[in-house]
Amino acid sequence: MALATAAPNGRPSVRVVLNRGISRGGFVFYTNYNSRKAADLSANPRAAIVFHWPRLERQLRVEGRVRKLTRAESEQYFQTRPRESRLSAWASPQSTAIPGRSFLENEFTHAQARFGDGRIPCPPFWGGFRIVAECIEFWQGQPHRLHDRVLYRRRGKTWTILRLAP
């Protein structure tokens, strides 16, 4: 999914992240809490995501508030990741300038040596976020660009439904 955030000064940023499911009413993804996206979300806990299926001519857009997952949720998910992915979470100072690829490879080797064949704990600087939808728009391509757009907007505990012009 494409994830859009904004810095405190309003500067937008978008990147593709892996959607790790929907739980407790929100879309979940994981990252290094020192990354740019995490810094943006710490200062401005709102985000937008979009899923796009070009062959089906479909999109799903979501906007909402973002909350950190609990430490237990992050640790539980972390242990399901492939071993190499757990090691790379320790090795990469995400979003910071590094001198070259060899730096990452060396840090990965250090992480391998540090943890050996043992359990790799979830780094304290790594975890998940949940985007709790305040609005969800379904878009379906149609002939002659007369696309279907249906917007669901949360108002408290209820949702209103609007059909939008393409």
C-alpha cells in the first residue's frame, strides 16, 4: 500500500509499505521508529493509504488517525518475520545517511554474530502502527471515465455513505 504522511511543516511524503492486515479496526504496518515516516507520524498522527489494482481498475483510499501498536503486538509480529528480516531490523538505521552498501552488510554481519543461532528480540526502536479509518473511498473504473466512487465517512460510531462524481 502507498502510505502518505506529512512532516510538522506540512511537507508530504509517500512510500510503499507492506500492509500486514487489518486488526482492531485499522490497517497495520511495521517500521523502524527512527524512520522518517515514524517521525512524521509522531508529530502528526494522521495518514492516508491507497491500494491500487490496475488490472481490476480498482482503488481503495483510506484516511485516518494513526496509533502505535502495543509493545506486545509488535514483539509478537516480529517473531513471525524471517530470521534475516529480524537481523536486518537491527542492522539498518532506517532513513539515515550511510557511507555505502558495505556499511549495511557489516552491520548485518555484526547482528548475525551478536544473536548467533539464538532468539532475536524485537528492537526497542522497531514496531507497528495502526491507521484507524475515518474515511474509506472505493473507486471502480467504468467506461467513458464515468467511474464509480463511493465514500464512507465515520461520524462517531456511525458511517455516512456518499456517492462522488468521478
